[in-house]
Amino acid sequence: MIKGYEEFQKLGKDNFDATVKSFGEVNKGFQAIAAEWTDYTKKAFEEGTATFEKLVGAKSLEQAMEIQTAYAKKAYDDYVGEVSKISEMYADLAKGAYKPVENAIAKKA
């Protein structure tokens, strides 16, 4: 009976350890994603501000349209690239969070 209790206690400790590691991975992942979004937002704001300054200095309507069109294309491309990067980061986060649980299960098998 004591051996069964010790095994049960070890199982509980192993599960707790796996859970703590998993939460740690999730926390690191969310911090990395937040930092990435912050950097992207800062860059997008700076580019928007620079474009506005160019628009103010435009000599003609055609030049203003060219500036706006170039900005819109770059902003769209940057956004699509950033969304892809963030999607990959979320996938990595899920894999990293599951890894400690997977290892704990493998030890029991």
C-alpha cells in the first residue's frame, strides 16, 4: 500500500512539474509575441508618419497618389509578413507548451 501511495505521489509531482514547465513556456511565448507586435506597431507608426510628411511636401496630386500608393503596398506587404510571423510564433508556442507534457507522458509509458 505504501508503494502505491509513493507511486501516486511521484505521479502527482511529475504532472505538477510538467504543468509548471508548460506554463513557463506559454509565458515566454506570449512575451515574445507581445514584443514582436510592439516592434511592428512602432515601425508601422514611424513609416506612417514619414509618409504623411512626404505627402505634405508633395508638389502635385500625381506625386501624392504615388506616395500613397507606395505606402499602401508596403504597409500591406509588411502586415501580411508580420501576421505570418506571428502565426508561426503561436504554433511554436503551442508546441513548446505541449513538450513538457509530452515528455512526462513518455516517461510514464
